[in-house]
Amino acid sequence: MSKVRIKFEGPDYYLYTLTSWMREIQDIVRDMTCVDEIEVITEKGEDVKIYVDNDLIFEGLPDAEWALAELLIHELHKRGYKCSEDS
């Protein structure tokens, strides 16, 4: 079973936006990467930052939920999370 931890850091409004987007795209991200479980963590901060497994991957707010999905899928593919038919 593969599990990935995604952490969003930033002001409350941006955390709300990112977690809302994540709910919309979570199934797509899982389907495209074959990750079994995605744990989403939020932490208040001054600047918007996105982490995957404690590694900072992006600073700022992506343009929209589709951009967040592309960012996460690309990063997870780089980390080897691919479905067998994608190899």
C-alpha cells in the first residue's frame, strides 16, 4: 500500500482553497499515480507552500485546481509513483 503525505502551508483562506481543490482532484491524482492513500495536512503560515512527504515542491498558489493536480501528478511521477502501464 502506497501512502503520500501532502502538506499545505499558508494563511487560512489559502488553506481553505487548497484543501477544497484537493477534495476535487484527489481521485484523479490517485488514478494517475496509483497511490493508494493521500494524507492532507494543513499548517498556518505567512506564505503559501506545498510539500510532498516533507519536501517543498512549490511556493505560491497554483492557478486553479487543474494546475494543482498537474503539479502533484508530475512530482509523484518523478518520485516513482506510476501505474504499471505507465512505466
